[in-house]
Amino acid sequence: MTAKHRKKLYVWCQFFYPELISTGQVITELFERLSDRFEIEVHCAQPTLEKSVKISPVLDYRGIKVVRLWSCTLPKIWLLGKLLNQFTYSASLICKALTLPNGSRINVFTDPFFLPLLLYILQPIKKFKYTITLFDLYPETISNHNLLSKNSLFYKLWDHMTNIVYVKACHVITIGRCMQEIVSKRPIHWKRKPVFIPIWCDTDNIRRKTLPRNYFRELWNVEKDAFLVGYSGNLAKFHPIETFMEAANLLRDHEDIKFIFVGEGAKKKESQSYCEKNHLSNCHFQTYVERGDLGSLLASFDCGLVGLNPEQTGLSVPSKTIALMTAGVPIIACVNEGSETSLMIQENDCGYQCPPTDSTKLAKFILKLKEDRKQGKVFEENAVFAASKSYQITDIANIYANYLRA
């Protein structure tokens, strides 16, 4: 499509290239595939994870105009720092939005979590045509974690504003069927019901394995013949990292089983402290790898872990599941039954589902995969087939584009 025939699309999200955290990465991956169909301008925050690289406030990335608004760049694992980053970015975004043409087409994401609420203020003034993509549900998450009572005036006000923002949206996109069900039950006279589009990853990139299979094992001094249990991504408060640690403790005497945790997040330091306190030598912690090396990293795993705390069921969906499936890695998902991740595992027969708090069962599943390599091979083949059939990023981008055009 020629440039002059592409519709202008503004994208609002705190994180975008070169951020390596999951939300920034998956949003970047999606709009790379849409840049030939839309004239895309991303309004994002200053990067917080790429301190060594000076990022221009305006840059062209693969045909996408990336505008970095002013914001604090405090460490996100510090709660106050994270909130200051979010609020300063949002304040800058309001100022920027007021300069956009009336009726502009916007795709807004839920990072930071209150970002869609800015449209409560802006839409009556600017008459934006907007689509909301829900990676997390708020204010439900706040109440489910006992941070705010549903009976409080603030919660009711927040909930009311959310309903108004949803009902005025061109589309509300969810990344899980469980999430879609929760949103659809809101007391709203929907013009268009919320839609479900599966969470995606750069399947093309994951399939490109540019490094030898044992590259990361050698780099991190993990035995080549060890059964490697891997977790790659954010070690955040919503993830049952404690269950993973307890399973590692239960398997401490199995010297041929090693755990590798690749990423950053609020629970990383406490996980490292747990290992030190319990004298665990079977756990290794590393930071994010370069995006182009992710396929090689995942391929080095003998099994991959994903997880979501019970109270977060239906309120978010771990994106790393698709990446593991694409890489052909058997999965153990520590999630509730009925969650989107659980449905993916069951429908595609590519791993085991385990309750998020059951470390004993998790340890048993790890042993089962280690001892039954034939079953692991079946899971690998099923995962690769499902990823190529149902979760190709180009196919998902095509579906997504149809909603953004409407």
C-alpha cells in the first residue's frame, strides 16, 4: 500500500523498541507487521532498560515514527519509581494528544494500567476514534489483590469511568477468552462486543536460531547434559515465582536438573535471596538476552515455565507461552484451569497444567518430562504445529488490522 493511501494511526504505549520487557517487545513486533498498512506514529516513554544507548526523541524504526515523550526513567522495580515513570509519561501524553488533529485514530494499550482513562478526558475534546487493547484488566486487578475495596468511592468512580471509555471505543480487544468473558459482563450497552485476539510473539524471529544449541549453557556454565528448566521474561508480582523456587528446592538433590531464570522484575531479588538462604546451587539468574537471540535461548530449554497467580486469572495472559510453543519447548503452565494459557496447553497438547501454588506437583511434572523424553518429543511437535497453524504473527496482524481500520 502506498504511503498516501495508508491511514494515520497513533499508538499509545509506555514501552516500545528498544525496550526488552514483554509488553514493549510484543507491541513492537505487532506494529512492525502493520507499518505497510498504516502510517504509524508511536507515542511512548523514555526507555528504562537501555541505559547504555542514547535514544533519539524521534526516530524512524522500520517505517514507524517513534516519538519518545518526556518521562522519568527511575528503576521500575521500585514501586514509587515505576509510578513516577507512568504519571510523568501520561502527563506528557496528554499534552501531546491535545496537539493531534480532531478525530485522530488511536490504538491505546494498558501500559500504564490507567492509560485508557486519559480518553475519558480527551475524547470529548478531540473526538478521537480509538481502539483499546487490554493486556491487563483494571480496576479488577486492584481489588483482586486487596489494594482497593470494590465498595470504595474511588473504585466505583474508576469503574464508572472505565465503562464510559469502553462503550465509546471503536473496539475493545482482549488477549484471552477468560478476559473477554469478564469484560463482556460489564453493565454496558455495547455497540460492539469485546473481541478476542490471541496474544502474539514474533514467531519469525523465534524460528531464527542464530546461535549453537549449547551457546547459552556454555556462556552461563550450565552442564551440556543437564535437564534445563527455563523461565524467560518478567519476574513480576503477578507470576508464581515462589512456586518455581520451591520446586527447585524440592529437586535440589537431582544434580542433573538445573533452573535458569532470564529476565528482570520485582521478584528477582527475593528469588535470589531464597536461593542463598536455602543454599540452592541448581538455579541460575541472568538478564534479558538480545531480541535476535531469543529463539536460540528458548531452544536451549528442555522444558519451559509459564505462570500466573490465581487471583490474576482472566485479568492478564502470559505472552511467553507462544514463544515457547514456537521454539518447540514442552511447557509446564502454573495457571488455573480455564485460563487462556491452560486452554492453549490443553487444546494443543503441548505440556502440562499445574495449579499456580502447587510446587510439589510442578516438581513431579518436571521429573516426568525428564524421564519420559518420548512424551516430551510429542509435546514439542504439537507445540510447533500449533504455533505455525494458529499463532503466526502475520496472521494475527491481519486480524488486528481489520479492527483498526473499522
